[in-house]
Amino acid sequence: MPSQHRKPRAIHIRRDTTEGIDSGSMATFFATFVVMGLVVLAMSLGVLIQGKRLQGSCGGTGKACTCSPLAARHCRQREQTDASG
């Protein structure tokens, strides 16, 4: 009995230039990009005007950890390692 071999199907890729990104979605993208840029600019200006340094949420500041129990344990272990080493 001869083995049945199937011919692989061809994959057709449409290269239709009329489909794709329309001007409405590009306008939405650029509007979102501009709004996010303004938000970043406002936050950076706020930091510059206040004159404060950026701080992490836990550890590395020399202050007590007020994070999750796992993060607090990590802070204690790091403090013990720093003190002994």
C-alpha cells in the first residue's frame, strides 16, 4: 500500500496597501504619546522644583522598612550582612 504524502499548503501573505493603520489610530497613538510625555515632564519638574532627592520605597535609605513582611526580612538580612561584613 503506498504511503499517502500530503502536499504542504502554501501560506499566502496579503500585501494589501489599503489595509493597516488608519489615520484615526495614528492620531490616538500620537495623542497618547504627547499626554504621557507631558505627565513625565510635569513629574520631573515637580521633583526639580521641590529639590528633594528620589528615594526607594524600602531599604537603602537608612530608615526602618515599612514594606511587606518578606521585604522587611530582606532588609534585616541585608543590615546584618552589612554590619558583619
